[in-house]
Amino acid sequence: MVYARITGTGGYLPENIMTNADLEKIVDTTDKWIRDRTGIEQRHIALEGQTMVDLAEAASRKAIEAANIEAQDIELIILATSTPDKIFPSSACILQARLGIHGCPAFDIQAVCSGFIYALTVAEKFIKSGTSKKALVVGAEIFSRILNWEDRSTCVLFADGAGAVILEANDETGIISTHIHADGKYENLLHVPYGIGDGYDQVKAGKAFVEMKGNEVFKVAVNTLGRIVDETLAANNMMKSDIDWLVPHQANIRIITATAKKLKMSMDQVVVTINKHGNTSAASVPLALDVAVRDGRIKSNELLLLEAFGGGFTWGSVLVRY
């Protein structure tokens, strides 16, 4: 049987760091308020002139190096983002050109904070079907460009970054199962209300910002992630104790803690980067994975549960033997 196995990870964060103390100077908030409600201490913000594909390229090159392959070996590129460099062509195509790759399929996926989980799911299907043997899967965002820096309910949360993995066809177990869902009835709880449509005047006026009803999002997220944990374990006839590591979307430390409690896991088994990274949307899961792989916490043959929840609403999980 052919599996899709993660053979390399990479991550990149912009050099510019914004602390909670920095935010206190521009919006009505405090370091204590942010830490208590989100767990965030600082976040990385892209420099002027720096693009999302710049971040994606840096993370991709690290993943390619870690997998010990050449860029030209890649047969599929999927880039998850909600903040593309252009309306078209896809940012995946721009990244493909940057990496000097020609001819393979390259496309974007937009599922907001669940984007990387969706992208990993699609890439796994390509590999299991025999269509591709090596895939580059990236999550990258520049959310700072769609934030209202006068809205403390959103500007304290989101940040910029990129994470990437190389998936390769392998006889050894890699991705065991994937589970993705969406429910558009929650559209208005977390969204950018303007686009290329009736709200285009707002886009031109530079007012296309993230809007969020935080309390409602929190309640749905906790319940939904609890269900995806149950679904994933049941589909594989596994117990909660079988999971070695939880690698969650870094949205809010309270949501992460609630999911760990559902799994009856110690927080020592949970990869937490939100304190230093903030919420980097589609980049958060691959960034957290890369951090834990590179610092030696995640080891070969361990069982990982990757999960995320985002605007749409979208949500999903990937169970993987690393």
C-alpha cells in the first residue's frame, strides 16, 4: 500500500516582532488582557514590501532541504492561503516559478485557518492515487494586511508567517486518515465582509478588514474540535492514549487547552507556539509542526493529530505517523 509520508518540514517568520507592549501604544488594550484571553505574548509582522510568497518561498526551501530532495523533484504544489499576492495567477504558480519548477500542477486552497489541513488532505489523495510521488504543501499568510489596527478584538490575535512540508510516496505508514468539513451558515461570525462584488468600493477604500464575533466563534470551535477528535479516533479504532502529540491550529490558548482536555492529554504533549507566533491562520499548524520537529520533541514513528478550525466555518484533522 502507498502512503503519503512527511519527509521534511520548514517554517519562516518575518524578522519584525510586535509585542503586546507595542500594541498597547496603538490600541486600547493591555499585555495582561491579551495574555489572559489568548495566550499571546508577541507576533511576527511582515516588513513593508514583503509578500506572502516571500514567506512561503523561505519555508519551502527549508522543507526541501530537510527532505534532502531537489526542488525539481517536486510533482505537485499546493499553497493554502487567504492572503494571496494577486487575485490571479495563483500564489502557488508564483511560488513554483520562484523555486524553478516547471510543468507540475500548482494551485491555491482557501479554507482560512483550516487551509493547511485541507491542502494536506488533497495532496495525500494525489500521492495515494499514484498521480504524484513528491508534493510540496504550504500554509502561508500575511494577515497583518487585512487587519483593522483600531479593532482590539482582531488586531491582537493575527500575525504573519509560513510553514511547509514535503510529502512523499512511501511504503511505510505516513498519513493514516484525513477528515475535513465545512458549514457556511456561520459565514458572518468570522469573515472579511468585502471582496470583488457589492463591497468592492470598500476594498478600494482600504476597509476590507477581518471581522469576528469572538465569543460565538469560541463556542463553536471548542464543540467542533471536540467532535473531530472523536471522529478521527473512531475512524481508526484508536484510543485517546494512542496519540503522542497534538499539533493544533494556534488560535487561542483556551481552545487548545479545551481540545487537549478532550483527549485527556497533558499540555506537555501539545505543541504550543501561539505565545510567540500569534494566530498565523493557514500557517499555524505547519509552523508548529516544524518547531517541534526541529527542537527534537517530535520523533520518528510517533503518532500526531493535526487539527484546525477556521472561517467558513471550516474544520478538519489529519492523523499521521511521523
